[in-house]
Amino acid sequence: MCRNIKTLFNFDPPVTDDEVRAAALQFVRKISGFNKPSKANEAVFQAAVDEVAACSKRLLLSLDTNAPSKNREEEAAKAKARAAARFGT
């Protein structure tokens, strides 16, 4: 799993299209092995990002939960604290 891909479900405010696209881009980069594709592969790379983003958005809109929405700022603070404990920064 890519460490840069973050959980996008059940947040308040809800996930944005830009966040979904960024996660899709990270996923396609990981499985293709390309950070930036060559000109020959650029069209299929972008098409894959578009398809993964669309599937991800549909999934996020279809999911349902009874759990309360997570607060973005609180989750970011928790992640920062974990990183500080892990890396000593």
C-alpha cells in the first residue's frame, strides 16, 4: 500500500475531487512504476488515473457508516504526533 494514499472516507468536510484524484495518481504511479510517464505512455497513464479516480469516487459515495465523521484537523494532528514519535522530529 502506498503510504501517501490517505483514507478518504467518513470525513467532515467530505472528500474533494482533488483529493480523490491525488490518491488515484499515487496508486497509478505505484503500480506502473512511473513517477512521470514517457510521452509514449502519457495518454494511457492519464486514462488510468481518470478511471481509478472515477471508481474511487463512486465507491466513496456508495459507502455507508454509522460511525461519526472524523475531523480533518484532529486526524492531521494525530498523524503528526505519530510521525514525531516514529522519526523523532
